[in-house]
Amino acid sequence: MIVDAHTHVVVEGHYPEAWWAGLADLFARHFQALGRDVSPASVRENILPRFFDPEGERLLQSMDEAGIDVSVLLPLDYGLALGDPADSLADQCRWLGALQEKYPKRLVAFTTVDPRRQGATEFVRRSVEEWGLRGLKLHPGAGFYPNSRESYRVMEVAAECKLAVVVHTGQIVYPLKSKFCDPIYLDDILVDFPELKVQAAHLGFGWRDGLNQMGATKPNLFTDFAGWQRMATGGGESFIRALRDALDHFGPPRVFFGTDGPYLRALMKNLDFIRLVKNLPAQSPHGIGFSEDEIRWVLGDAAANFLGLLDVG
Ligand SMILES: [Zn+2]
């Protein structure tokens, strides 16, 4: 079983305009570094719409192409940082719930809310009871610490509703702020909510050494390596070393494959990312060894276990 434990379906109205502007700028600078004169305005108009997926069809198609059985869909609430998007958070989460209902064996949808929003705890409850959402995603890059008083209130509801929790960790692109995304701020939650299962996203990127040590010491901490495609291209020694380190510290049942799609598919196809991971035991690249068993956990069994996927359909 292959599980993408961290992905996104992109709908234009789900993100603030400032997010699209920042992303267009990032893409344009990337093209310019490759010697191509592409303006942010042209990226916004011609390239970003290729990722828009208002029916979820592009997501399902890419899952089929790559052999991904189940994807975990994570919404994002950047509204307090960047301005509210066209579609309200409630509309987004209701839409995700409907999409999950349409593909019950393929999709697991989470809710999200900036804990500083009024009614944040009620929103999480409503997400579970009304829309059937099955986990909580927090993105502290919007400007809050995951161990703040407001976050704790939301965590209490997550624990009560037995929701899996995913928190973004690691440095984050402009215009969001990285300092809130240091995995050390999860430590309070891991201790104060021992029953809560928390997935620190992206191996904490530049904070991965600290995250690994936390993984070795806190049994309710999990991680995913979504977004590591950039380090995995062209041989990928830094990615392979990072995956080995994560497995050594967390143990295979707590490390998940993820794509953070769809943007990174342009850099590395999901199929190629999966193939790279699948071939690790046979190839031992750079002299770094992996067992078949470890890779089976990483590609799906660990996330399936975390999510209680046996309940799906
Ligand atoms: Zn993500």
C-alpha cells in the first residue's frame, strides 16, 4: 500500500491573493535563474492555473499514474497572515469533506484553522461532526506558536475527537514566517497531550537534527518527508542521508512518504520519487543501506497505521 501522507488539492479561491503573488514571484525567480525571462505576472496568469484542481480530478489522475492508493489532503489557513481568500474556510472544509466522500477509499481529508480565529475550537468540532474530516493540520507559519494558549485549546478538541494532527515544521517560503515552525515548539504538546499523535511535516527541513532527537525521545511524534523532492533530484545524497537518519531516530513506523503536491511534480514526478525510495534497498546508494521492511513502512504502512486506515471504506 502506498500512502501520500501529506498533499494538497489546489483551488484558486482557497488561498489568499498574497499567497499566489508570493508563489508567482518564487517561480519567476526560479525561471530567471535558469536564464528564462519569465515575469511573475505571466507565472500567475499562465503557469499557476495548471495546478488548479476544483474537481480533484488532477489529484486522482496523478495518484493513479504514480500508484498511490491513498492521499491525505491538508487544507491551509493563511488568512490572518495574508488576508482571507475568496472561499471561506468553512466552504473549503465542506468541499474537502465532499471530495473525501466521493473517493472514500482513496482520500483522507483533514481540517485546519488558525487557532487565533474566533470560534476555532467550534470550527474543529464542526469539521468532524458535520463534514467528516479526520485530522487537524496547523500551519504556524501564519504567525502563531503551536504551544500558544490558543493552540492548546484547539489541541484539546483534537485530543477529545481523537484526531491525528499534522503541524508544518521547517523553513517556509515568503511571505510566511519560519520562526514559528521550529519543531521545538511541539515539545510542550507532546508532553501535555501524550494521547495525541503529532506528525511534524517535512522532516523539519533545516531543523531536522533537532527533530530527529525529538523523535528519538517522544514516542507520539511522527514525521513526513514531503517536499524533499528538491534534495532527491540528481542522485539525492542529502535526501537519502536525511531519510536514513530519520529512520534511525524515529524508527520505521513513524516516518511517512509525502509529496506536498502538486507544485513539486514539475521538479520530480511522484512516480520517480516513489521509484527512488522503492529502489533504496536494492541499490544502497552512496553506501547507505535500507531494508525492504523499512521501505514498506515508509511508503504506506506507517501512515496507514497512524491514520487508522483500516476503517476506510
Ligand atoms: Zn504542505
